[in-house]
Amino acid sequence: MMRLDKLLASSASISRTQAQEAIRRGRVTVDGEVVRLPEKKVDEKAALLLDGKPLTYEKYVYIMMDKPAGYLSATEDTRDPSVTELLPEDLRKRSLGIVGRLDKDTTGLLLLTDDGELNHRLTSPRYHMDKLYDATLDLPAEKKDIEIFASGIEFSDFTAMPAKLEIGEDPHRCLVTLREGKFHQVKRMFEKCGKKVVALRRISIGEVEIDGSLGPGGYRRLTDKERDSLLFACGLKK
């Protein structure tokens, strides 16, 4: 059960004040009856209508975005555009958190959600969530680089967990699998091998792969299967 004003505000993507005003003016019906008390407790699954338009309550939303280069993985910034600016107003109002941020010039899979516990677990090394990246290098990768990645790399501020490096047919293209995501980690790991990353794209997180039909800046809600795979991997769903 939930207060009607809170349920309406979330379902209609409006402020709590706007929801209270709409309720008091008789614009809201619950299971076919007009309710004018904002504080009334109602079932989250009740048939809720605002001005005759049915609304659906989502406790949490889970968004996949194909992050374009030039955008910051931040909710807002005064100098550069943020990825949230690519979302419609109703989603921006939900204060979505960004899961596993990407650098400004890195592209690919970005997850956004207001499920705080899932966000925390997806970014915690404790849950061993694989993250796959496609890296383009200035110099060809070598077999010795595979061993360096697999052994874990020590930096001044942290020691990277062992990572998997796969060299493509073109040795300038590699796939990197991490179980953590420190600041500029992939780039710094290749720097230890004497290479520079000239392009980086995240392909997947866990079993969720980037939807190739989205295009730069495109987004969509996760499917139930994709969402549940993340919840299951993080121990939030049996």
C-alpha cells in the first residue's frame, strides 16, 4: 500500500504538490472511484486514472543507453552535456543513477536505474559482474599483454584484478573483460603495456549486451529477461 499522492506523482512523473492538487480537484480515480484524499493508502496495482487516462506504476525503471562520445556519465554538468539530457522529461524526473560510468570519449552500453541496491551491487567487485569492452589501440597488442592483464596490474592507487584480454584478427582491436571499473582502467592497463587506447566501447555488462539497433544516444527499457538476469546475478532475485 502507498499514499495516493506518492503513487500518482511517480506514475505520472509529476511533483508531489501537483499530484496533491490533482487529487483534491477530483481528477483522480482509483478502481473507478474518485478519491480526493492525497494521504489515502491505495494498492500499487490499483487501476489509477488521471483525467481519464490510465497510469502504470513502476517502482523502478531500468534503462539501456548506447552512450555517444562527448557526453558525461553524470546527472548534470555545467560545462559538458550529460547522458541524462538524452532522456525524455518523465525519465529525468525519476533521478536515475548511472551504473558503471564511462569516460567522456568512451561509447557503448550504459545502464541507468533508480534501483539503488542493484546499482550498488553491479558496481561492486564482490559480485563479479563481467564487463566487456572493445578497444582499438595505436599499436598492435602482443601475447605478453595477455599475461600482464591476467596477472593483475599494480597502480599507485589500486591493484587491478586479473582481467581477460583477447586479441582480434587485427591486433589493433582487442576485447577486454573486467570485473571492476576503476577510473580510466582499460586505458591505464594498456598504458602499462606500452599502448594507447584510441577508441573504447563497452559491449556488455553481465548477460546484458548493447542493442545494436539503438544507435548513438538511443535508449530503451531493459526487457524483463535482461533485468532479471542482472537481479539474479546480484542475488536480488531467485
